[in-house]
Amino acid sequence: MKISGKKREKISEQVLGYLFSISPKAIFTSHIAEEIARDEEFMKTLLIELKTKGLISEIKKNPEGVLYSRRSRWKLTEKAYNIYKQHQ
């Protein structure tokens, strides 16, 4: 089943709003999917789209600097955070 562009945009807005609410903390894909109540694979494709638009950044290392083998954490970019902050 295909999701329309309008619905994808609304879900993206939910993701950005959630990341803004927990900012500056970075969070795993699975936690975002759980919070937004969506499938992890769908959420990952959505997060990658937002990354290409420059709204979020992907973190592939843990706090000790060790590369994750299959996981990613996500957070808002500084630019996106400032835009959201202005609209609050």
C-alpha cells in the first residue's frame, strides 16, 4: 500500500516535531518509529529523505566513538532547530 505525498509530509512534520521536543538528544530509529507509531523500515526511508533535505543529521557512532554496525541515531540539524524555535 502506497502512502500519498501529503501524508508522508505530515508524518515527516511529526518526526521533526518529536526531534525538536527532545533536542539536543539523538535518538535511534526504532524509538522514533515507536513514538510516531510507524513501521521501522518506513520510518528509516522517511528519515533518510529528511537527511537529504538537510533537516536532520545521522549519527553512526556511539558516545565512545565506536561505529554502530546496524543502527543509527538521529537529531535535528542546527538550522532546523533554529527554524522550529522561531515558530514556537
